[in-house]
Amino acid sequence: MKEKSTRLTKALLNAFLILFTSFLSCKGGNHPNIVVILTDDQGYADISYNPLHSPEVATPNMDALAREGVFFTQGYITGNVCSPTRAGLMLGRYQQRVGVYTAGEGGTGFSPDEKIFPKYLQEAGYVSGAFGKWHLGLTPAHNPVNRGFDEFYGFMGRGAHDYYHLRDPERPMYRNDQVISDSGYLTNRLTEEAVDFIQNHKSESFFLYLAYNAVHAPKQAPPEDIEKFDTGDPDRDILMAMLKHLDDGVGDVVATLKKEGVWDNTLLFFLTDNGGAMTMHADNTPLRGSKQFNYEGGIRTPFIISWPDRFSGAREIHTPVVSLDILPTVLDAVGIKVPKDKHFDGKSILPVLEGKKDVLHENFFWSEGGRTGEWAVRSGDWKLVVHKARIELFDLGKDVSEPNDLSKKHPDIVKNLTALYNEWLDEMAEPLQEPGKRWVPKQ
């Protein structure tokens, strides 16, 4: 009897040790810290890592991040405007699955019952902070602190925000769920808040979502910085000054991670939410189109990943990836098992980063629903771009700038890609606001 009692005691002790170790793993520094830096409307060539950038572009901190980490030459987002991409990133699923096709729907917000990024990490003991542009709902139920984030500093409203007027009741700034009055230049304030968050939580496992609104309109920057540029285009000069503060912010965040000794165990993602905007005189060279278009210039982004403890940097990878992959990659890195009934469209990029896979996705889809009739699908190197009755087919393997429409030469490929898109669209929800997910010609 005594022997049985001893065995039972040992078994209970072992069980306790396993649970205690698991608890420490969640609370301590064993899990990687997660940082997602999302810029707004930044042109594909408005980063000097791009060898085709214009002479006035200088982003030394972004360049250093790209050279120290892994740069994906075919990084995509899922919307050609702001909030649809942000919704997909938070879900790890195509935003159309929850009825978000346009910026209007995304900005109004999808169901608060949908589980998003920070909720998964909250269950693993992470502390999470969101800083910057939310653009995923305006009501208290949509506030980041009611969606899984522990801290929030930024604005919830539509795409643009004044960079100086941080006391506007029409476009309020928030700390957590309270409206606040603040001062300063908004890009710098977001950086300062992010740096404070890292310093305050460096001894914990943390998730930092830093969603800059730069370089989105309005065109505003400190005059002394604007004067440093002389491109011959006053609007371009302002954009470059805005870009300087954005690049400085990225540099400050990375420097803080290194100074606090958490850089090596930080899984960091850098990307932008859509292509550069022509209204801001952005440069998307060598890509065709811009924000609001499904050409490559509207949906391809600088895409950088870094995690020194896990994989080597200083390299480029040409495998196409998408912003939907960020959440599944993080869950894979942390060791969080996704419930079998939870479907992600994104996939973990870790096998690609570690040389175990060369292909992650067979197909990519973009759709703005029935209001505009704009959609696109990429399968392999073939890409079909549709605007209502206009159809264009491109071979991205040969023509990344999409100059040559091959739809007349390859009607069979057009037919196959159209069928592929329709099959995908059948799975998506109806738009939250629009009349339908398919464009119907007027009779």
C-alpha cells in the first residue's frame, strides 16, 4: 500500500512539474516575441532596398532590416486598399469570408465574435499591444482592447488622420478604450508608444502590432524636413519627409529590441497594406498600377521577416507569400495548435524560411465584390485581372510589370482561371454592405 502511495505521489509531482513548466514557458521568454510593422500606402519603390528606387528615396533602417532579415520578392496583401488587408491579416483568412470586400465594410467592422490574432496569443500568455491605425470598426465592441489586445494607442476611424491635430473630436485618438487629447507628430508618437511597450514588457512574451498610418494622406510633415528635398515636385518632397519619419520609427523599434536584448528571439514582419497611392505621388516601380488596382502595383508589397534565433537572414526568397500567412506562421512558431474546426487560408512560412518547401500556395485571390466588378486571381505565374467586362491575362514569370495582355492568345487559361475564381468566390460570404459578391451588368 505504501509503495502504491509513493508511486501516486511521484505521478502527481511529475504532473505538477509538467504543468508548472508549461506555465513558465507561456509567461517567460521561451516563446518568441512577435512584432508586426505595417506601413500605409508606401510605394513599392519608396524603399531604397529596391534597386529601382528614385534618387531622393533613402530608407536606411528599412534597408538594414531587409538585409539582416529575409526579403520576399513576391510578397502580397489581400486588398488593394487599407482595411480589407488589415482584416485578412487579423483573421489569417480571406476577409471575404466574413463579408469584407471594400474599405467601407472593413472600416465599419466585421463581427466581434470572430476570433482574431491577439486572442490566440492571449491564451498562450502573451501581452499584446496595438499602436496606430485600427480601421476595423468604430464602436466600443470593435476597439482593440475588446478584441484581445491588452493595450491600444491610436485611432479607430477611417483611413486618414491628421498628423498634428491629435485632439480632434471628429477623429479621436484613444488610449485603450478612452478618448484622449495628445500632441506631437503622429508618426513619431506611434514610435514612442511602441518603444515604451517593448521596454515595459521586455521580460514577458509580447505581441506588438505597429500599424503606422504613414505615408497615407494628408500630406503633412515638419517643414524643416520637407526643405531637405528638392525633387521638383512639392508633393513628392512632402512624401519623402513623411517617409523619413517612418523609416526613423522602424529604426527606433529595431534598435530598442536590440538594446533590450530581445532581438534574437523576436519574430518580426514588415510589410505595407497596399500599393503606393498616386494621390501621394508614390512610386511603385517596376510594377503596374497603384493603390485601388489589382495590378501588381496595388497588391505586391515589400515583405520582410526576421528571427535570428530560428533562421538565417541576409537573403532573398522568391516563393510567393501573402499577409494571410503571418498569423499561421506565428502560431506555428509559438507552438499553438489550431482547432481542427478552424480554417486558415494562410499557411506557416517557416518551412519556406527553413528550406523545407519551395511552394506555399497554388493560388491567390482578390475581390471587391459586386459594386465594382474588380477581381483577380493568380495561379502559378498566370494572373487574370478583371474589371467588369474587361479581362486581362499576364504571365508574371516573364512580365512582372504586366505590359502584355495575353487573354486573346490563351482563352483556355482565361476560362480555367475564371472557373477557379468562381469556385473560390462560392465559398465566400455575401458582402456586409454591398448588394452582392458578383458584378451583374445593367440590363
